[in-house]
Amino acid sequence: MNLVTFCEIDESLIDSKHTIEHFNSGSSGDADVALIDINTIFDYEENKAAACKEKYVSLAIIDEESDYDAFKNFGIDAWIKREDLSDINGILNLIEKRS
């Protein structure tokens, strides 16, 4: 799958079978999954059409419980706590199976 990040993430946590692009460095516009956090939600909202395929999944990284409340107004598809990022491949595999 193609991933685009709008936020900083340790790429070593993500299986090498996935392609990772950084929106700020330029993206091809064909991302299957958009990775965002609370600090990049507005960048994501303004640029998701340019960075992602027509059908994609948004995955938000939550730092604190109040982040969830902010994200729910943006129609985010999936969430993961930053402390659980080592489990991100499980979520990506689930997204891939359902796509």
C-alpha cells in the first residue's frame, strides 16, 4: 500500500512492503492511507485530495484523549495511540484486507 504522512513518524515501525511518502516533501497523489496527528489535521484537510486516491483511509495518531474529540469532527477512519505505534502494521494489514 501507498502511505502518505502529514506528520513525523518513525518509518522503521512500518513494514517495508509499504511505500511511504511525506506530504511536505511531495507526494504522488495515490496514497491508500493518510497518516496524521493533531498538529497536521488542517494540512491534511486542505491537501487530502491532492495526496490521496479517491478512496483512501485516514489514520490518526492520538497523543492524548482530547485529540480524539478534535478528530471526530473530521471524519477520521481509524485511530492509534502514539504509545501503540509499534502495532501500526496490524492496523495497516487490516486496512489492506478490507480495501
